[in-house]
Amino acid sequence: MKKITTILFIGLTVSVSLTNCSGNSMEEKSNSNSESQTNTSESTSEETMSEKKKVLTSLIGEHKLQSISGAMGMNGMFDYTKNAGKWSATESALSMGMREAYDVDLSKNDLKHLNSMAITVGDDLSVSLMSNGKEFFKTSFNENGLGYFLKNSPEDYISGVPEKLTPETTFLDGSLYLFAKDFISENDMNKINITSAYVDAAMLSYNTKSKQFELSLFLGECCDNATYFFK
């Protein structure tokens, strides 16, 4: 009887030991699977983030105006540049077949205007144009298009709007398109346009090659245009 009792006790001990080992193995396997799923989830999230979201996420913050260039009338041209924090401007026109340039005097209000202009990308990836401390426009993040407020077809414009632009456009020819609006009143346009160009439409894009925002102001009917560059 003693021998039988001893054998049964040993058998029970081995059984309990095997059960504990099996339990630990399953727990370790479960933890391993959980870590694997977490890593896979993070990897998938990074892979599925759209190119538009990646670009705008990298641009969160304020981007100040750096320069302006454009044209007006039949042959007029202008350039505004910022060097070492100071603004200067020139205009030029054709005279007797020669292009003559001259300096433009910038008033205190002009300088305040130029220094106040900025493109801001928010944490929610919305994009705003600021001028003189006021928000001129704000476009919310749209995964599948831009803030499109054009009443005319892109083909109707001589300059300023790519013919292939649609409400669903994101990237086109290396630029991310964010906002487009025409028929802007002169009163509203004067809040942002400091140049001599007569313009009534605006389009904002981000050039992925030169890594800068480009605000194009243009006249829907003809040739006047001004491009504002922000970094």
C-alpha cells in the first residue's frame, strides 16, 4: 500500500508540474502575439498614412512670406525680396525696346503688411492665410481634394490655374493644391495684395520640389498676376 501511495503522489506532482509549464508557455506565447500585433498595427498605420497627410504633418507651424514676383499690364514686372530681414522692391517696364527697372518705396504700412503675411498649418492640418493679424481664409484638411471655390472652369483662365485642376485634385506636377477661389472682391483682395497687379482670384499650393508655399493671385480675365512665396 505504501508503494502505491508513493507512486500516486509522484504522478500527481509530475502532472501539476507539467500543467504549470504549459501555462507559462501559453502566457509567453500570448504576450509575444500581442507585441507582434502592436508592431504590425504601428507599421500598417505608417504605411497607410496618405502622402498629403505626411506632407502637411511635416509642415505644421507658421511659414512667413519671403518674396513676391509677378507681372502687370502689357509688359510690367515686379519683384519683392527679403534679405537679412529687410524688404526691398523693384518694378520694371519696357521702354524703347529696353527694360528699365526702378525701386519702389515701401511705407511703414507696406512693411507691416509684408512682415505680417504667413501661411499657418494647424495641428488638425487645416491651412490658413494670415495678413495683418487677421485670417484671410482657412481651408480644412480634405484627404481627397482641396478647398475648391472656382465658379469658372480652369480652362477659362489665361494664367494661374492648371487646366487639369478639379475639386478632387491633391498632387499635380509636383505641387500639392490646397485652395482655389475666384471672383474675390477688390476690397477683400486689397487685404492681402500689396503689389500693383490687379487681381481677383487666388490659389494656394505647396511646391514639393522647392519646398515652399506658393500663393498665386491673378486676374481671371487677362494677364495680371502675383506669386507670393512662403517658407
